[in-house]
Amino acid sequence: MPDVTNDVTTLRDRARVAAAALPVRMACGIAAVCAGVAAGEVAAALVRPQAAPVVAIGSAAIDLAPTPVKEWAVRSFGTWDKTVLLTGIHTTMGMTAALLGPVAAVRRAAGVLLSAAFGGLGVWAALARPDARPWDALPSAAAALVCAAVLFLLTAPRTALRTALRTALRTARRTAPPTARTDARPGGPGPRQHAGAEDTVTAGDGPAGAAGDPAPVPPVHPGRRSALTAGAVVLLSAGLGSAGRHLADRRNDVSAARASLTLPPPARPLPPPPPRAALAIPGLTPFRTSVDEFYRVDTALTLPRIDPRDWTLRIHGMVDHPVELSFADLLAQPLEELDHTLSCVSGEVGGPYAGTTRWLGAPLPALLRRAGIRAGADQLLGRSKDGMTIGTPLECVLDGRAALLAVAMDGAPLPVAHGFPCRSVVPGLYGYTSATKWLVDLEVTTFAARDPYWVRRGWDRTGEVRTASRIDVPAAFARVPAGEVTVAGTAWATHRGIAAVEVRVDGGPWQQARLTADTGPDVWRQWHHTWTAAAPGTHRLEVRATDATGAVQEETRRPPFPSGATGWHSTVVTVH
Ligand SMILES: Nc1nc2c(c(=O)[nH]1)N[C@H]1C(S)=C(S)[C@@H](COP(=O)(O)O)O[C@H]1N2
Ligand SMILES: [Mo]
């Protein structure tokens, strides 16, 4: 007669054990994914850093993200958008990994399938990159294999492993000569049945080992040993993964090449900016943006690292004589300096994505004319090392403005994050239609034939910089004492230039602000205004600029998409 009490106890015990086993199983899944990711990192160090599974998946996510999501990410996280994305990917992976262990403990095939799916996603993402090569699939494939193997080893109960071994041994013996057969017990309670029972109960390698005991198997926790093994695997993976990263960084380091670069002096040096161009008001954005403070906007999860000795630039497409330039060829051009305010179309009214620096570079129009532009071409399509495409209206490049293939900013070679060794700069256009970083290819083409990256996502094809003005001082919601209050900020209408800036308080009459010296249409201008604040309480300050064509900055508030934000910047302060 079956022992009912015992059965119930066993069931309850099993449930209890399963619950107790959950954290360990989750840890096993996490350990497996960590091992896979580490293997992917090591493989990527040998193949290509951008092909590491997480980087590849992140890059695909950036490319696939619908424009509103991208907009929201830049708006909410600014330059931290990539950190947020990577954190999101790691969190999602961690949660999936935590599920992987318990799933694999019940159905090992499902665990292997999930590992394969994770690897498949990475392979697909790596191969979907515009600059992908077939072997970019390797890191994610390696990740999937290692993940599945570790998962199997960690979730397969030791008894099951032992059984597998025993079965293998027995098969070997059965096929061996009869004299070698010592333990043939056909029909006996083979260890297989017991292992099956233990499989669901112990699922681990605790001190169970009740093989051969026909009584109900006492339920056993998957064991401290599994947890310890999982922990060890995680630690080992962290070490291996960071070693892989380190190796990748070492193999792709261009800082020495950058440091040893000597740039020729400009053929046409600019005078230093007149001192009166810069106001010294605390809180006011400096006239010249230091390179460290210069905003960074791009889709690159890992920075392309290009050794200038390996760099070439192809100029081709609708030209009579395609050219290929080496970096030495580029530096042999008569280099020009350009003071210029670069700004991003994603900048909100009053936002920070604009910076002013002195660029040094080879004039782009001369190089294009030497290649011989064919009739009908209307777009210059820049391509970066990482496959970004940025299309500039050809007429803007050729209309006389100082379009450059820049090699330096603020007197030093471009930082890697800003496009080392070469990027384009075309005054008057937002970065997304003009300022290709890590530039390696220029194609003369038409807009009808080629949609660049952002245009494909609905952004305006020209990207002419809108007139913008910003109040930096007083800061938003500042408390200021009654009396004379300095209001100051910056204004730009790149390539048209700023003619006037006006300020008004609480919707009153517009007052002319004082502008600093004009250093050319391609550079922003600082402005300041003294407001005599009499009445205590909150007040609203507004600013608007007039560009050098006489057009007053648009009042209507519009978001950055699809052609740049419009509207007047305002700030609220409290007078006490
Ligand atoms: N290769 C590449 N170049 C790029 C981008 C990019 O994503 N990839 N972003 C563009 C955009 S949108 C802007 S605003 C500028 C920003 O340049 P910065 O990061 O040097 O300030 O680079 C442009 N060039
Ligand atoms: Mo941008």
C-alpha cells in the first residue's frame, strides 16, 4: 500500500526545494550568460571590437529605434544616452539570463535553444552593421556555444552526468569482448530510473547521491556547490571579459599615433579671436568651447579607432577622376583655419548642443573640383568608418563657405570621440548633414539616388541651422536681489551671422542687448543686458535674435524633429 502521508510530504518538500533551488538556478543562468558574453568579448578582441555581442546588439538597437524614441533618448539623457542604452541591454540580459537557469533545469533543450537565440540575435546584429564582414558573426556564435555549454554543465545534475557517463561506459562494455563484462544486470533497477527521479528533485549536485535506493528520494537543494560554481564562473567571466576588452583596446589604441602626429601650420592662419569677443560673466558659456566641454552626439557605441597611417579617403561617384588620399596627402594640402560654431539639430530651445572651436583642415571644394564634379550631382555623401552616412547639399559645399576636411580642433589633432583623424565641417549646417566624423569616403551623388542615415529616418535633407539664442545668466529659477541684474547668453545663426539680440521682461517691450565683437558669420556671439529689477517676485525673461539677413528668430515653439527646434528661450527668476 502506497504511503500517502509520505507522498504528500514529498510533494510539499519538492515544492519547497524547487523554491529554494530557484536562486541557485537563476545564478546558473546568469553565470552561463556571463561566460558567453566573456567569450564573445575575447573573440571580438581578435575579430573586431564592434562585433562583440552586446555592442552589436546595442548598435542595432540604435539603428532600429524609431525617431521619436531616439529623440526622447537624446532629450532625456543627452550625452549619457549610450550609457543608458547599455545599462538597459545589460539589465534585460540579466533578467533573461535569470530565467534561463530555471528553464534549463526543467527542459535542457529549451536552455540550449534560448542560448542559441541569444547568439543568433548577436550574429544577426553584427552582420546587419553597414560595414559588416562575415567573420563578425564569430563572437556571438562563440558566445552562444559557451553559454549553452556552461548552462548544460551547471544545470545538469551531477547524477545525470554520472548516468550519462555510466551509460556511455556500459555501451562501450557491451560492444567490448564478453570477458570484460562484469556488471551486466539486465532488467535490474538501472540507475537511469533513479537518476530520472533525482533529476527533478535534486536537479543539482547536493550531497544527495541516493542512486540505487528504491525509497522516495529525500528532496535536496541543488546545493551550495552549484551556487559556488556559478559564482566562480561569473568571476572568471568578468576577468576574461575585461581581459578581452583590454586586449581589444590595446590592439586598437590610436592614442600613441595621435600623440605623435605633428600638424603642419595653416597656410592661411587666422588672427587670434579679439579679446572683446569673450565676456567674463560667471555662468556664461565661454566664447571658445574647450575640447573637453565640447558636446558629443553620434551613434557609435564603440569609437572607431583609426590609425592615420591606415587611413584613406576615397572621393568618387559622379566625378571625372576618382581620388584616393592618404593622411599624408591630406596634410600636404594648404590647410585653413576656421572659427565655427557646430550645433546639433536635436538641440532643444535653450539646449546645450552647440560648441565653438577653431578647426584646421583641408578645403573641401578644391579637392572636389580637382576630382571634377559631373553635371547633375546634388549631394555629397560622407561615409564614416562605422558606416554612418551623412549627406550634404553639394551647393552648400561649393558656394564659397569654408567647408573643410578637418584634422584638428583647438590646435590639436581631433580627439577620437570627435572624429580622429578626419571629419568634415560645413558652416551653416547642423552636424547631421555636414560633420561626418571618422570620415573615410566621399561620394558625389544625388539625393534621388541616396538617402543618408538621418534623411531615411525622416529628418530634413538640408539641415540649415536655425537662428538660436539662449539665456545662460541668470540660471533658470535663480533668486536675484532687486537692482541691476546682468542677463547674458549666446546666440547663433551659423553662416548667416547674428545682427541683433533683444531681451524682454514679463512680455514687456523688447530691449536691445549688447553684442560682443563680430568674429564672422560662422561663429556665435555672446550678448548681455542690464535689467533693473525693481519689483520682488517671479519674472519671466525672454530672448530673441535677428540674423544678419534681417530675419527675426521664429516665435512658434517647434520640436527639433524634423528640421531643428524653433521658439524663443525664456527663463523664470525670482527677485527678492
Ligand atoms: N560618424 C558619425 N559622424 C557624425 C555623427 C554620427 O553619429 N556618426 N553624428 C553627427 C551629428 S548628429 C552631430 S550633431 C555631430 C556632432 O559632432 P561632435 O560629436 O564632434 O560634437 O557629428 C555628426 N557626425
Ligand atoms: Mo546632431
